[in-house]
Amino acid sequence: MNPVIVTLAFPAAGAGVGLLLSWISVRLPAGPDDRPRLRWPRALAFSLAAAALGGWAAASQDLLSAALLTAVLGWMLLLIAVVDAEHFWLPDELTLPLGAVGLGAALLPGGTGLIPAAIGAVAGFVSLWLLARLYKRARGREGLGGGDPFLLAAGGAWVGWIGLPSVLLWAAASGLSLVLARLALRKSVSGQDRLPFGVFLAIGVWMTWMFGPLGLPR
């Protein structure tokens, strides 16, 4: 297929996908009796973001299949990040499919392989689950949401066990950047502040997928 057509098709498809994601982002958190309304600024923002991710995916990958997988990953992470940022909630309806697609992607040519992906998924879940338990025992309160281990498990399925440290480093760096930005704007920062860690994990998964594990050749 003509590379120019592919480069244009992915952002166009992303714009359409963004409309669907925007609808899901307001409908998923709503109760069964709620009738949430989708506002056009939200739909436009999702469309632009999804189009940008689609264009990035097409420009960064040589194979059409790899570009499609990258775009799907970006679109799913976008939805997950927005839902967590707005509701401090990582629903299983989003994290579990992300992990399943990641395991499927590991089986494709050029993928991480099923065993590294499976180890990454298990290690990602166990590491954050243990960290949350230790934090609660030490501080007497929740430090991580219940969905964070599932999101890191899904990320491990995509980048393999070797990519997990990079995911966490990117996540920590992005979280620290937010704190520094708040300080620069003279906003109060305390240890009691809630931060949507799923947003930072989503950034970490995306950056690790795009650029590979830190310190290792792509």
C-alpha cells in the first residue's frame, strides 16, 4: 500500500475512533439510569488526540500490521487515561481487553513472544499489588487504586517483562513533572493529594512501546 495513503488513513481513522472513545468515556462511568450528554468540545478533543496517535503510529512503523497495533494501543491507552484522570477509576472493561490484545500481539512476527509477555503481565500485576499492600500496611490507607496492577499487567503483556522497569520510570517521571508543574504554578502540593497513577502508567506503556526499554537497543 502507498505509504502516503497509509499516513493519511491512520489519522482519518483515528478521528472516527476518537468520536467512539469520547462516547464511551461518558457512558462507561454513568449509572444504568443516567443519560449522559456528549459535548462537542470533548468529542473534538478526543478526535484530535486519536488522530494524532494514529498519525504517530503510521509514521513510526514500517509494517502496516505494526502500525495498526500501535494505533490500537494508543487509542486504548487514551481512553484509559481520560477515564482515570476524571474518575480515579480503571475499569476492568478497559484494562483486561488491553492485556488480551497485548498477549495476542506478542504472538505476531516481531512481537515480544508469548512467554516474555506472559511473564510481564504476571510480574506487572504482582509488583504493584504487593506495593499497594505494603503501603497500606505501613501508612494505614490506600496508596494505589485497585485497577493499577491490572493496567501494569496489561502493559507488561505489550512490552514484556524487560520493559516493565522502563514503564515505571516513565510513569514516575511524568508524575514528578506534574508535581513540579503544580509547584511552578504555586499550587499547593501535599502527601494527601490524589493522583491518577493510571494516567502515568499509560504514558509509560506508550513511551516504552514506542522507544523500547530504556538503555537497550530498539
